[in-house]
Amino acid sequence: MPSPMDGAWVSRQCGILRPTPDGNPPAHVLFGYESSYPPDATERALPDVTAARRLLGERRPDIPERLGAVAGRFAVDPRALDAAVLGTARLALRHGSLGQDFHAYHNESHVLEVGERRLLRMLEAMGDQAPGAEDIAVLLVFAACHDLRQRETYDFPGPVGGNEAASSAEAFRIMDAAGFDREADRPQYIAVELMITGSTFDAKPAAKADPQTDDLPDVAGGALARGLHLWLDTSVLRWREHADTRRGERLARLAADLDTANVGEDFTLLCQTALRLCREREMRAGRATDAAESAQPALAFLGTGQEYYFYQLHQFSSREGERVFGPQKAKNGASVRETTAALLARFAGAPPASGEAVLAAFSELTGASYP
């Protein structure tokens, strides 16, 4: 059988039902993630929407209420709300406040900032030109499902991260559990797959040593969504002939902008994001933030690292994202540079004793909440 990443094979599968080797329901797939990323303990612990609503009702009743308010306001398909609730509950249990592997950034709060705060801001700002209910539904599913997995050790072939591929695979199963049908609702499955794929974020400044992307410089660096069309041109032949994949690619660019819209939010919110990411980064590296070994990595991340992210890695992928969040990003630019300079000056005379010292200084300089 050809590789799932073989362009000709994928193009023949585009929009066609194909049974998966592990016995899962047939999928409208472009990349075949499901066979590589089966269910884990968290999926088994929260197998359906009822279990998810029960858990959140006991521990975080605000989450279904807030997501439900977004869905109700825009007459979103109730199945999308159920999928968002199930996805959020699993993230909270796997990597959030309801489990044992807390990630300071990739947790249930990120679902709300993408699927509530930023999505509402975008819809309100665009008015009559905002996406319709079907697109809002899949954006809500994206918000809940794009970061479901954060501990994957196997990276799918190509520029797509293992976490994103695994999250996409689980998102399909979540949509199944919420009542979506892989044949009747084909456009939504394809959109989710492309949106989560496009949320892969490459923090490396140069092109990857990847034969599938070496000749696509616009793919490397920042969100994959910005160069997703280039990769699809080489991996999913004739994808532009299919309305579902064209829509999915467009929504992937919009979703990526919602995911990285911290650059275009209030400066304090931008800095709160940086603090959370720094804590998670140190945790993932096995460094305690109150230890000396975390001092320089934290200073690099919150210092020049933030400036590099803001000015080099981040670029808007959609016209909608730039229109809504671009003006505030422009306002934030000077503050980002000033904060970097002030933070480095704070420790110019003596290096920080620990990562906590850097986090506290950054919080003081920016007014962002700490811890």
C-alpha cells in the first residue's frame, strides 16, 4: 500500500471514504492520521459527551455554559457544541486543571481564549462579513480540539507535528461521538483536519532539514497554515478542484490567526500568554522554575525570544485575522521592544538567580498577572 503521504494516492482519496487499518470508522482523510494515533487512557476515561458534561458539571460548570453561549448566539450546530465540550473536557483531564499533567498554556483556558474571547471579537468586528454558522461551528470544534495531545513522540511524515496529527485523529473520534456522520458531514471533517494540521507552529528560524519542505521556504517558521497551500500543492494533488479542501485551507488560515492572536490582543494579555508559555516550556524541559538552571532559558524566552516571535515568527495567515487583530499588533510592537530591553537591563549587572526571578521581573515590567 502506498504511503499516506504519497501525493497521487492522497489525491485519489480526497473526499472519498476509506476504511482505516485499525478498524476505526471510515474517514474522509487527506493524511491518514488515525491509524498512527489510537485512543489513549483519557479517551477511554471520557468516552462520550455525557461523561464530559458530567465531569465539567462537577468541576468546571462555567465551561459548557460559556461555550454554549457562543454556540447559541450564532445558532451553531448543537453537535459542534457537544464536540467542543467533549474536547475541552478531555484536554482539561489530560493536560489541564482536572488531571495530573498540568500544562500552563495548553489547557482548557486556551480553549476559552480561542473559542470564546478571540472568536467573539472576530465575529463582532466583522459584522455582516463574518463567517456563517457552519464555519463558526467548525471553528468552535477547532478551538477545543487543536491542542488535545501534547506528549506525542512520533511525528507524522512532513511538516505536521505529532501533537497536531494526534489531535486531529482524536478530533475525528470526538466528532463521531458528538453525532457527526463522516459521509453526510464530510466538509466538517476535512475542515477540522486541515485546520489542526495548519496549527502546527515551527519556532525554528530556518528551513527544516526535511526533503518534503526544503523547497518551500514559506512553510518553515511560524504557523504552517500560512504556507499550507504550498505543501498541499505537493502532497494532495488537485486539491484545489475540491470545494471542501479549498474551504478547509481557508479556514485553516483563519484558525491559525485565532490561535496566535495574542499578538493582537491587549498588551497585558499578550504578556500573560508569554508567562504561561514560559512556565510550560520549563516544565516540559524538566527544569524547575525556582532552580538556577531555568534562569537563562527563561530570560532568553521572555527577553529576545518574545521579540523574535512577535516580529519574525508571527505573520497573519488570513485577511480576516489581519483586519481584526492587526491594528492592536501594530500598537503592541513598541511595547514588546521596550519590555525586552528593560528585562535584559534588569539583569545586566547580575544574572537572575532562577526562572522565577525572570518571571517576576517580566510580570512587574508588563503588569501581567503572576504567577
